[in-house]
Amino acid sequence: MKLLRSPVLILVLMLSAAVAHGGAVEHGQIRKKAQKAYTDGNWKIAYEWYGSLCLEVQNDPKLVPGDFSRAVHCLQQLSRISELDTFREKVITRHARNWRLLTEAARGYINNTHWGYMVAGKFERGHHRGGGKYVNAVQRDRVRALQLMLQAMPFAARDPVRSEAANFYLEFAGMLLQNRGYNQAWRLQYLTDLSRLPDYEPGYGYSYHTGSKGAPVDTRGNPVFHRVPESFQSALSDGERWHWLLVKASGTDPQYEARMTYMFAAFLNQQFGVQTMASYGRFFPWGRPAR
């Protein structure tokens, strides 16, 4: 995919050369032009500018995630969603040690358009003219997001801004809960394989049951509380990974301890609180008021 297909190319190359040789020109000047085009709704030019900030220009690592997010938005506005995966993976490769960018890319996979078409053996995300086999990438996108968060974790752990690092762990925990919390908590007993991406699947993806199925239990019938493993890698289930991340967040920044405790307590209350018996009232008629 060619990112720069306009006179913008000439100026970007000039600016890049100036930066490389210690010139006064900085990425901030390109960002101003990108923001102007973005505000004016000139999505094509804005995408080219933001794309250059993500891939071509020496940039501030903390600003790359925002540039990337706006570039993705431009593609969406241009109805060029089929180009998203290629662009995103190029940016990930370019910034493989930037945990903030990796986190933003993971968010994108979680909040993706998860459907598309297989055309000549290639996945085309979103609408496609001319037919093809309709498939979804729900599980594939989830696993890719978790892979990116795992890749980002050691770099986030060394970040001096402890509050941001702690928030990273909580966000990672939230991604693990996707479609696996509350009424689907039994899914947390499985350990998602993060070493490979699942295949694309036919149809629309999971159709989740909204009613309660009760709290999950182990093989002996005991409630599953998801113990805290010694490390993320030693976890035996996604639930254990999730609990480890919560504890890691509070250990990284003590200010997050109350938040972590509340999140875990809220999860347990949802699983084991008295309200979970409401749907079983028909089995206990003596608990109903007399008519």
C-alpha cells in the first residue's frame, strides 16, 4: 500500500531530511498540517500526513498513538477499511518497542469491524464488492490484541510514569474479559493460546446468551475464584491471567489498589451475589409471597 501519492510526498521527504540532518524542522510542523486537513474534513490529505508521521518521519513516541488513531479514522471516513490491517501492521513493526502505540493498536483490534470477505484467499475487512466468502475475525482480532498487549508489557513495566503503567495492566485485564466476563465467565477457565492466530470463521461470530448460566465451578463443584499465579506466563487460565493483571496494577501504583479491589469485588458479586438467584425463583415457591 502506498501511503504518499500526492505533492505531500515532496514536502515530507524534505522535512524528514531536515530532521535527519539536525535541521529546525520538526514533526510538529507536519502534525499542524495534518490537523488542519483533519479538521477541514480533507481525509485523504490528512491520512497521508498522519501516515507519514507514523511510518516515515522521526516522531515523538508519546504522540505516535494519537497520529495513528487519526490516520485510522481517516481511512474509515474514506471507506478504505480494507487497507486498515496492512497499514496497522506496518506501524506496529515500525514501533515494535513503543508500548503506547502497541496498546492503541490493540484497542483498534478489540474495537474493529470484525467481519469481511475472503477474496482469493485474502481477508478483506468490511464491505467488498464482487462477492467472496463472508467470514468474521472476532476471535482472531481478540488474540491479536492480546498478543500486542503481551508484547507491550515489558516496556510498560519499565515506564517511569507508574500511573500509566498501572492503567496499562488494567486495560490488558479488560481485554482478557472481552466476551468472557459476567454471564460468560465460564470462558475464563480456558487458556487462550497466544502463540498463534485463530483462523477466520464463517458467519457473524459468537451469539452470546444474555441470561445467567450460574457461576462456573471446578471439577469438584467448588466455585472458581481464579487464583493469582506467580506470573502471567505461569497462569493456567485466562481468569488467572486476569487476576494477576489486577494485582500487578495495584502493585505498580498503590493508588490503583482500591480500584483493583473494587473491580474484583464487583466481579465476585456479579457471580455469587444474591441477585443471581432471581432467575431460579420458580424452583423455590416457598420464597414467594402468598396470594
